[in-house]
Amino acid sequence: MSLIDKLQWRYATKKFDHTKKLSAEQLETLLTAIQLAPSSYGLQSYKVLVVEDPETRERLREAAYGQSQLTEASQVLVFASKTTIDAELVTDFIGSVAKTREIGTEHLEAYKQVIMGAVNNLAEDQKINWSHKQAYLALGVLLTTAAEMGVDACPMEGFAAGKFDEILGLKEKGLTTAVIATIGFRAAEDDFSKLAKVRRSKEELFIHV
Amino acid sequence: MSLIDKLQWRYATKKFDHTKKLSAEQLETLLTAIQLAPSSYGLQSYKVLVVEDPETRERLREAAYGQSQLTEASQVLVFASKTTIDAELVTDFIGSVAKTREIGTEHLEAYKQVIMGAVNNLAEDQKINWSHKQAYLALGVLLTTAAEMGVDACPMEGFAAGKFDEILGLKEKGLTTAVIATIGFRAAEDDFSKLAKVRRSKEELFIHV
């Protein structure tokens, strides 16, 4: 099966088979894909919560209009943006670049100033939007990788972000929920898996210039 | 090579080899991946411009701080969000669901009302942000698919969106630039391809609950 066939195969899973869990290796592969996702300047201004605790998942389900994926999927992944994007974050990132590439931070001063300039140009709500967008990019990498592996997933926006933040103690961690994905394996009886995929035609979606 | 190895292999390409172009088949595969990307409610509230015209690309380059990828890559893909997300868009989408799944729109009335409720709940700037986030998700699908195929890409935010909108005549089309990606093949002399990838450690990026 080509990757395109696998992207055809995937769908936003409504009913997971709660008896099927990802293997430790499958979960690790998906987390590695998220880790490798690109982000603006490489800042990765988000964290990802891997939620398995049943009690927490019950509470998250309540805060997500009772949707069953929250408790029936193998794991719940919560993409949470950092609420403070400032000089400290940039300095920390530059330190990480210097360490990984084994160069002195003095060689990265110009790069640091470019990032600082970009960050300082954004108002607080723009910073959160910016981080949220990076989280969605990582979500796209996750969903494609899951499809490639034959793992089911459901990207979800239908939840009360404020309640998620509260349940997961995100405010204290300087984080706020951007978007979530549930991962696992579809239940045989999920009729949504049998529906034809609806997508705009290429003529409608693309404009050639 | 596993997909993870390919995600390691990919990087934000700074110098493309302008003599190498994607085959028609490769381009088609990437566009199909974008077409298959999931989006909120399936609305796909964006279009993607596939820019090949040299003159237009010169102008886009000027509006992107002179970055060479705009003219040296094989294609420039511009993800552009719809500026009007309203009842008409939702009705049009529901019509498309009915047609694809061969059911009457009367069976989709409840679903339509759910989407209408969500759309009506958002202020104009929130709608654009929402669409932009969906475009970033599609960008993540594109970048992962490109990596899987051994095609290079560079996701880019460093451009004047207003100027892009003007050059591409997007305002008249009810669109505004969200993010862009250049695609093609890396130049042998792009030193950035040789740098170690900088990513947060898993301990730093993930929180297990």
C-alpha cells in the first residue's frame, strides 16, 4: 500500500476498539515523529501530553462533550502551546543548538537576534496563535505517520480548552491546550470507517499559476 | 529507510538545485496528499496555489526577503485561507457530502447545524486563525509525504503576506496567504543539509500522565 493509499485508508476514528492498545514500540515511533516535526525557527514552542491515566481520561471526556474516543482510544495526545514565548525560551533554544552542533553560542548571536526580533514583533495573542499553528503542523506529521503505520487516529477540536487546561494543570506549567488527537485502533463496528471520503476536487482545491 | 529515518533525512532546504524539477507524477502525489489532509469538519477552508510562473516567482521572492527558494525550488506552494467562512461555504460542503455519499441533504441537516453553530461562534479573525491552523495541518501532511518520497521541501513563514496576496490576486479570490512551502531537490552545496538536527529531548517535549 502506498502512502497515498494509507491516507485514503485513514479517517477520523469515531469508535476505537478499547481492547487494542498500541505496542510500546508503536507509541515510541509516533512520539519520535512528533519530535521530528519542524516548527518555526525550530523553537518547538509546545509540549505534548501523553494521557493514559483512566481517571484523567474520564474527566477529559466530560470536557469533550462526552466523546468516547477520550476513554476508548489507546492514548490521548494533548498538544499544548507555551503561554510565555520570550527571551528565555529563545536563549534556551540557542543553547540547545550550540550544544547539538558543538559550536559556541557567540556564532549564533545573529540568528538569535533574528528570532528575538520575530518574537518581539508579536502581541501575546499572536504568539499563542503562532504556537498553535506549529502544533497543528506537528499534528499533521503525527496523523500521516500513524496512517503509514496502520494506526488509527482522530484529530479533535471539540473540547473545552479551559477545562482541559484545568484538568491537566497546564496553567501552572505555562501551557494551554491547542488541539488533541486520540490514537489506537478502530472498532469493527465504526460505520464512519465505511463512508466515502469527502474531499474537494483538485480543480476546486488547487490554483495553478 | 523507515519513515522515521526519512523524517530525520528531511530538513528545511535552504538551497535548491534549480536544474532538478519534480516529475509530473511526483507533483501529483504531493497534491493528492494535500487533498487527503483532514480538516475541521472536513471543510477544507483553504486553497493551495501551485506557482511555477517564473515572473510571479521573482515577485514573490522580493516579497519573501529575497530568499532563493522562491525561484530555485521546483514549485512554490501557497496555502491560502478563505476569508469568508459562512453559511454558503457550509451549504456547499454539505452538498458535496451528500453527492459523494449519495444521500439526500435532508439527512445531513443536524450535521449542518452543528457546523453552522461552530462557524457562527467565531469572530472574523478567529475564523481566519482557524483556517490557518487547518492549512498548517495540511502542511504537516505535505512535508511528511515529501520526506517519504525523498522530495525536499522548505516550510516558510518569512514573507509579507499582504504582498503575497497582492501579487497572486488573492483578495479578489476571497483568500489570504497562511503559509508557504517550496518543494524540489536540495543543492549538493547546501551546508544546512549537513547540520545536526536540533530537537527537544523526549523528556523535555513529552509529559506522561
